Amino acid sequence: MTHEGSASVSPRFAYGLISIATVAIWCVCAGVSVAEPSEAAEAPKVYQLKPGDSLRSLAARFLGGEEFLPELLAYNSISNPLELGDGAFIGIPGAEREAALKAIAEAREATRRAIAAASQTYAKDELKAAQEGIDAANAARRRARYAEASERAKLGTTKADLAKRLADQRAPVPEPGTLSAVFGNVKVAPSGSSVFVPAKAGSPLPVGSRVRTAPGARAEVRLPDGSTLQILANSVFRIEQSRLDRRDQRRDVQLDVIMGGILGKIPKRTHARSTYRLKSPEAAIAIRGTEVRVGNDESNVSRLSVLAGLAELSASGKTTPVPENSGSYSEAGKAPHKPVELLPAPDVLVPGSVERRTAQQQVPFEWTPLKTRKFGCYHLELSQDASFNTIVEDVLTKGATHVTRPLIDGEYFWRISTIDKKGLEGRVRDGKVVIRRRVAVAFEEADGSRFGDAPGEVSLGERILAVPASLDTSIVRMELSLDGVAFWTFWEPMGRFVPTRPGPVTLYARGIDALGNTGPVVQQLINVTPRVK
């Protein structure tokens, strides 16, 4: 049934309306703007972000509007724009994308004309125009799809290159270490060289560098991730790899303990993909932090003491986790031994944790001996710095006492630990001793005899000397005064005074040591008699 004034709709036209609706829905869903980009890219390219760039502004600049930001993110597989900083690389779609946009715009316009023609009349003459519009829309849609597919195909290698660049820039960057301290005979061989040259504190250590310490020598290496590695005496150490991503603190560190031992303090990892490995000729160690002692002796026995944190010791295809306050070792060609608890440091009776002494002397040490079958020996170290790089004494002893050699003025830091029969060294107990020698002064006559407590007597013009009161002093200069207020300085450990008139005179003197310590003021009353001819 039909109504008056209406025309019947042919099946072909009904199909055409369906096609029109299909194209219209497709175009609406595509949601593509036809705004011309302000800076057209003739071919796909990789763009490096500069200071002030934002992905939104780049979408407007290269793609024609900020509304294309999601497309730019999807094109580069970026889930978090905040992870990209200055210098990062992103891919920019090229000219094929513009062809796709134009084809889609043509499809939308053809669809609009087709719908307009169909809505104005159902006349037979107009059906052809409507169908032509639909055909044009379908053709434009096919061209758009082809252009997009073509662009994606052509950009395959470009995006692969982009992915590699993104992976490279997000990977930790190689950074050199620093030789922060040198004590004794320490030498360094640059990467690729077999020639060792004398080391200098503060010099960089690029990847591949080797450090060699002689007997009694030590060195300290600092890495960019904050690690501090103390290279012990008779050791050879190499930086195999040292990379750090400063954005998220991801690190990739590999160190070789070729001979000897190191004491490492390593920050806890903050990135799940961080790696920190130590190698020896017979074993490999993965470190989670934060304080370890690693040794490798002449018989190729590798030892690991975990003072804090966690580590894994691997050898001969077997891996053994070593928890905090535990140690393990591996012999040549054998799997690691089961971890054992480290022996504690002994209780030190003398000296105290901080003790001051006021004379040049030997410092006695005494501690409570440990009673265990696992005991091997004690390890006592005395250093002039808190990092134990300036070693004064390094002693291994089975006894419970030790007396140092005579020490000069200064601060001394000590630490003691226990080594078990397997050579595993435990935690330390530490303290400080401050040595301040006497800077007392005495007065002497010209013949070397000293004045007593009673007033002295000299002849007019006879020289009076102010000298150190004892030999165990470090006086480097002397100061004299006639009133105890205004002093004049002798830049040597002796002061001279020659009276120029007879009568009583009070002479004041004080000594100053090499560290600037001023001793007590000593005074002497002297009667000056006229010169006897």
C-alpha cells in the first residue's frame, strides 16, 4: 500500500540507503578531521624531542590538530607520555597519512551529497546521482584503507628502527667509575691495555679498566649508582660493565675480582630489572645489596660474606642463595657450599669506642676471646681515615691482645672482625682513638741546665731558652711573652730570650704542635744580675 503524493522505493534504492548509512556510520566512527597540518611531513620520520616540546603540540604541528594526540601515542606504542624526556625519539606519520585523511574527507563529502540527493527526490534521474555518490564514498573508503595499510607497511622498518632507539635510550647508559682513594702502591691499566701505570685519586675509571694493589696498598672505587668498593691489598679488579639510567635508577653493573678481595657497600636496587654481578675465576655472585665481602685466593677458592642484604653464589652450574649475616664459598670445579652463619666480632675491652690519649705511645688492644670450634683468627685494622683507606696496621692474630707501634698525633679508626676456619669474615666492631701528645714547655739556661721551681738567676746578656719539656712532644713552634698576653713567635721548637737590663723579669712561654694545639702557658721568674767582667 502507498500513500498519496508518495513514490514507491525500489529495492535497489533501499539497498543504497543502507550503503549510505553504512558509509555515514563508518565516517562518523572514524572521527577524522580534515584540518591541514601546519608542517607537513612528506615521508615518515623519527623526531627527537627538544626542550619545550609536548606530544600534544607535536600532534598539532605534524598531524593537524591536538585531537590527534591519541593517534600519535598509539603510533609510537606510548602508554605513559611522562616517561619521555628531552632527547627522546618518536615516530611521525608521513605523507601517506595525508592521503588517507583526504580520502576519508572525500568519502564523507560524497556520502553527504548522496544522502542529500536521496532526501530531495526519489525520481529515477536522481537515483543515479545518489548511487554514484555512494560508489564514490565506497571507493574513497577503499583508498583510505589502502593508504593507511600502505603507510603502515612502508613504516615497518622505520618503526623497527624507532623501537630500537627507544630501547637504547631507555637502557642504562655507560658511565665511568671514579678512583676515589689511593693508598700505597696502586696501579691502573686502561681498557684494552696491558700496561699498568701509577694511579691517582680522583681519576675516572671507564669500563674495562683494571686496578691492581700491591701488598699493604688499598684503593677505593665509587660507581655512578652510589656503590663504594674497597679494593684490598694484593688484588686485581676490573670494571666489566657499569650502566645507569638516572631517570629510574635502573643499573647494570658487572665487576671482576680477578685476584684478592673487595669490600663492597652497594645501595639497594630500586628497579626490578637492575642487575649487579661480581665474578671471580671460579664463581659468579648476584648482589641484591647492601654490604658484601668477596675474596678469591691463590687456590681459586671464592668466598662470599653477606654482611647486610642478600646475594647468590653460583659455580659449576649451581646457585646458592646467601642471606644476611651468612657466608658461602666454592672450590675450583665444585658447587657452592651450604651457607653458614658468620662469626660475630669480639667484645673489645681496651680501648673504648672513643678514647683520648695525651702522649705518644703504643695503643694496647684487648678483647674477649670467642669460644667456638669454627674460630680461625681475628682481623684488626687501624686506619687514619674512617673509610679505612689509609691503613696504619693490618693484623691477623689468634690471640686476644695486640699492641700497636708508637703513633704520632691524630685520629685513628679501628675495626676488628672474626674469620672462621673456612676463611669467611664476619661483621666488624669499630671505634676511634685520638692521640694528642704533650706540648709542655720548660726553661733552660744557656748551658742546658733547667730552672727549678725557685726563681732562677742569670747574668745580664745571658741567653734563656724555652724548649719542649719532654721528647714525646710534637711542638713545631714556640711563643714567648713578658706579660702573658702579648706573645711573639719563634717558628721552631725553641724560643730564645736575652735580658738587656738587670732586675727581676717574668718570662712566659707556650708550645704549639703541628695540628695547631696550644699547650699550657708556663712562667718563670728570673733575677738578672749585672754582668761580671
